[in-house]
Amino acid sequence: MEPGTSGPGFMDLINKCNRMEIPDVAPSQCMPFIIEGCQVGLIPKSFWKHLEIYSDVFYLESTEKYGDCIRLHHFPSVEERSRKVEGVLKDLRGKKIFKKLQGWRDEEYAVRTSYTSPTLMNIERAGINIFGIPSYGTHMNGYTYSADGKLMMWIGRRSATKPTWPGKLDNLSAGGLPVNMSVLECMKKECQEEASIEESLLEKLVPAGSVSYMYGTQDGLYPETQFVYDLELPPDFAPKNADGEMSNFYLLTIDEIKKKILEEDFKPNCGLVILDFLIRMGIITPDTEPRYLEIVELLHRPIQYLFRDFTFWSNSDIPRFQ
């Protein structure tokens, strides 16, 4: 296969973003996490031994609808629920049971049954995976055209000091969606902090859908959705990092980017966002990519239905999802 072409490497990337690294975190081995009667997450059964000691916060219940599930005790407000769970996470952090908690962010994500549902609780970003709660972020494809009309993309390299995926290639701008911020506000903030893009250019941001996936590690489940934006940049644009999270920027051809994806030089979910972009731009097509339909479908795992039909996930016969 010639460098820069598609093929099994793209499916390898998609499978990596939907891989369960250990059997214990597969959805079929998880219990629903319930807040005020609503399912908001999936907790591996093996995690209950770490949570049951906090009996004033959580309790185990067997129900007709969910089977065995873990419930948060009734607390009257979002603020009180958030404080109770934060206390548990800080205690678990001190015990060093979950590695991800050591990278505490002091950044909260909203907990809800779907993106448009009311917030039931806020939770520290570093602990969301323990409860298998869906999270959201924003990613931007920054592109331009060369003097001879070739499509090119601006790509960033993550700082070597980043707590996750240090030194990997990244989209021009990206970041998690915190509480009390709209998707567009978050995208603009990341563009300004990571690439110093002026407000006049940001007015041209185009919402371009989303990419979603779910993977599992020893620290729990990660059902994630990334809201995607495209931004055509002028030929003389040059990004400058303002927050220390990017070490370098590169203006690459599409063939160079494909090669970097196949070489696994990208942070995996950033590679997914770029694959989606290449499909929408007509660069990866049904006639050039034998696994086109698989790629298109698996770039959009239906996270919003994750808790509407739990049996779909727990009984799935797709090996890569288990």
C-alpha cells in the first residue's frame, strides 16, 4: 500500500477508540449508575468494592428495569450531589486507586442523561470515567489552500508536559466542554488560547457535526462526543500558542496527514475528527475506500442512545465493542 492511502490503518484507529482494554470494563460487565431515577453512567461491577464503603453517598439496588444498579442517595440539589461525589473522588485520589484521579484538573463536567437533558450533578473531569458518564468536547479542523490550489491543514503538536498524550499530533484547536459554557463559546476559547486565532476569523467557524466513540481502561469507561467545527484560514495565517499546551504547529498536505494517521502519530480521537473531515471533503470516498461504510458508521457511535436501550450495548455481538 502506498503511503498516504487509506486501508486497514484507518479501521485500526477507529477500533482503538472503541477498545475495551480489560474485560472488566466492557458494557456487559457494568452496572447502571442512577441519579434521581435517571441513568447517567455505567460503572464496572468490579468498582463497587471501592465505592460501597461510601454508603452515605451510594447504594446498590436490584430493579426490574435496570437489574443490579448503583444509585446516588437522594440529595435535594445539584450542588449537594456534586459536593458529595467530589468528596468521594478526593478520598479515592488519596488512596491512589484510580490512576486518572492523579491528574486532577479542577475542571467540572455536567452530568446528565443526554446532552440536551437537565444537569443532575457536576463532576471533576478526572473522575468522570469511574462512573462511565458521557463527556463532550470541541475540535476544530483548520485548513487552507496552497498557491496551486491544494487543500492543506494546520496541525498542532501537544506539549511534552501535557498530562494526556504528550507530544502527539492534535487538531489545530480542541478542548473539553466544561459546565456553564456553550459549545461555540468553548470552541472560540480553545482557538484563542491554543492558536491565537483572532475574533474576526472565528466568526467564520462552521459547525460540522460530531464524532463519537467509547473505550474502556482500568480506570473505567469513556463515552465521548466531540463537536466538530471547520475553519478555512487565509494563506498568510500562522498559529501561535498562548497557553503552553502546544509545542509546535505544522501546515501539512493531505497525503502527509494520512501518513501521520497510519503511523499513529496523532492523538487517537483527533485522528477520528480528521477522518470525518476527509470524508466530508470528498477525499475519502466509497470508490477509494473499501471499508467506507464501516468507517462512516463507526465515527458516529450513538452515545445519546447509550442509556435508552442498555440491552443494545450489554448484549452487543460486535467483538470490538466488548
